Amino acid sequence: MSGTHILDTLLAISLVLEDDQRRELERRGLTQPRTHLLWLLHHRGPATQAQLAEALGVTPRHVTTLVDALEATGFAHRQPHPADRRAVLVTLTDRGRSAMRRMDAEHEALGADLVEGLDEESVTAAGRVLEHVLARLQSLVAEHEAREKRRADSA
């Protein structure tokens, strides 16, 4: 198996996962960015909008828009910060907690289903290979970006 075949397989996996995620989120009345914010709240607990913006790598204004939409659909709400009168905390509502628990369970089940029929040694080896490919891809992308920046700076 060549590196090109592995890349093509990863691209196909990516497309299948993206399409499935989009359909499932639409069915729940969510988008990927809104779900990412909910996922952070689910795993980290209540947070200020500034903390969420930093964690998501987006502007505070973008987080305001996301939280507005999540409040309007009943997944999250704002509440006064207990220690800082100027800040508000974004928290999950009962609906948000329930949705995130379901998604967590579905995430675990899909992970188990993906490796069904493989022995532990194969699962471990596949995990190591995928971690290597991910680290290598991140490194190659960073190197490419650095070259492009140098090229743009010298032009």
C-alpha cells in the first residue's frame, strides 16, 4: 500500500465523516460551530464568552453570534458570573446537556463499531499508525505554511 493510497483513503474517510456529521447535526437543529461550542461546555463546564472565543480560535463577536443562536434554540444560556459582575457565563441548558450526553454516547458507540472484528493488537497498531500520520500531516502543513509566508514576505 502506498502513501498515496493511504492519503486517498483518509480523504474518503474525511468526506464520509463530514457528510454524516452534517446530516446528524442538521437533524438536531445544530451546526458544526455551534456543536463545537456545546462540546467545549460539556467537557469543560461553564465558560465566559472570552474563554470560549480563545478555545475556539474565533473572535468574541463570533462567539456572541453562536451563543445567541444556542440560546434561541434552547441549548445554552447566559447567567451572571458569580465572581465578576462584568462577565457572564455560558452554560448548557437541560436540553443542551441531554444532547451532549447523547452525542457522547454515540461517539463512544461509533468508535467501538469502527474497530469491531479487530483484535486488540490490530487496534493498537492502527492507532499508532493514525497518530503518526496525523503528526506527520500537521508537520508538513506547518512547513508548507512557513514556506508560503517566507515567499509572501519576500515578494
